[in-house]
Amino acid sequence: MTARGWFLFALMGVVWGIPYLMIKVAVDAPLSPSVVVFTRCALGAALLLPFALRQGGLPRTVRAHWKPMLAFACIEIIGPWWTLTDAERHLSSSTAGLLIAGVPIVGVALARFFGDTERLGVRRVSGLALGLAGVGVLTVPHLTGGDARSLAEVLLTVLGYATAPLIAARYLKDIPSLHLTAPCLALAALVYAPAAAVTRPSDVPSPEVLAALAGLGVICTAVAFVAFLELIREVGPTRATVFTYVNPAVAVAAGALFLDEELTAGIAVAFALILAGSVLATAAGPAKDPRPVTWSTRQTSRAGGRVKSLRGLPEERPGSTGQGDG
């Protein structure tokens, strides 16, 4: 992976490792899930739409790609953000973050239904397994339970988060990030505006809650979405979701740094497994070694003569460049 890819990967590991804490602060206020999602989307759209319009061509882009854009908005934002927020009314933020770490595994499985454009070798599969093992090490001491509905909501969120990058990579890869992100956030804000108006709080939330909402809208939505789409373009949809393995580690580290939560040996082991798994799972496959070239003879069917050919190499066809598909 390139230096730019690693920077985007690290950025996403952080900025999408802290929303669970901010969501928990908001829903414990208590604010309704619709208010939280609306505020997050409205802030993100307000920040990004001016830049998207300044680039030019936004209406034309929406008209030409409205179907996959609508699918992306529903599967990545409108559905998952509400289910995740509602689930955190009954689950701890660390539990939600740990469950979301299953996105890469689901993404690998779903990639087969989208053409399997990325090849998985032993090294990348091992990386996914190591990352999952690290999440398991974190899960045992930090899972705090919850009802079946909340767990099902998080699993639906995982399914959406794993599917949306595949849609973006296949149908929306040529669209500028701002042209995709800003309209999708604006649509989501419009969808949740009525419910947010009905369930809005009677009093102004505390400064802590307002800060959490601002962080969700600005950092975890506007900044994060642009970085996420660039990461998909840089490394592909399957590798791009591997940063969700880092998210639980970020959540645990933040708790230790800012909330004086205990940093145990098990957490240290989980960090090592998660980071090692991320490195392996995002690595490019090894270059193929040239196949051995040997000369042989082949009987031709036309004249019974003998012609030299290369054993182990494909025969060149008219117009062939002699290069493989990589």
C-alpha cells in the first residue's frame, strides 16, 4: 500500500474509532436516534455542499448516477447510522465498536457477488484472521451484553458498511468524492428531518452533548467520508474496510487515556494482533514468478512439420501484447 494509502488508513482508523463514544454521549442525554443522525448528516452536508458546488458539475453527476448514489446513501448512511445509534441506547460504545469490526470479513464474502475484483492470497486471509483474533481478545473483557434487537441492529449496520464500499468501487469510482458524499448526506438529513423535528429535545442539550454532536458532524462525517472514499479508490473496497479492525483499539486507547480505564495485557496483545492483521490484510499480493521457459516441438496438423514453441507460456494471438491481466 502506498504512503497515501497508509495515511488515509490511519486517519480512518482514528476518526471512525471515536463516533461510538460520541453517539453514546448523545443517546444517554437522552437524544433520539433520529435527532442524532439528522444533526450529523445536516452538519456534514452543510460543510461539504459548498465545496461540491464549487467544483461544478454536481447536478449533472447526480442525474447520471442517481440510482447507485441512492443505493449507497441508503446502505451506508440512512439505514446503518440509525440502527447503530438506536443500538447504542442499550449497548456500550465499546461493544458496538467491537461488533462493527466484523465488516472486513463480511466484505470479503460479499465481494464474490460483485465480481470478485480483488484477489485474496494466503497472506491477506491470514491478516483478516489475525485481526479477527485481536477483536476476539478485546471482546471477552469488554462485551457488556444487550438485547437481541440491539445486536441485530449492529449486525445490520455491519452488513451495510460491508456492502456500500463495493457499490462505490464498482459503480461510483469515477465520481469525485465531494459529488458523492455531499448529496448523500443532504438526502439523509432530509429523510430524518421530520422525525428529528417530532422528537427534538425540549431543552438545549449540555455543552458536552453539543460537542459530541459537532464532532460527529464535522470530524466523523464530513472529514471521514471524504477520506473514506479516497481510501476506497486508493486500495479497493475490501482492503479499505480493514481499518474497522483498528477502530476498537482506538476506542480502548481513548478510554485508557481520557477515562482512566485499565490497560491490561490482553489489550496489548489485541493491539498487536489487530495491527499485524491490518498490515497483512492490506498488503498487495506477491508478484508472480516467471514460469520456466523450455523449448519443445509441436506437430502441426497442416503439413506434418515440426515447429518450435514455448512450453509453459500462452501462445500469442494476433493483436496480443504478450502481457497478462496482472
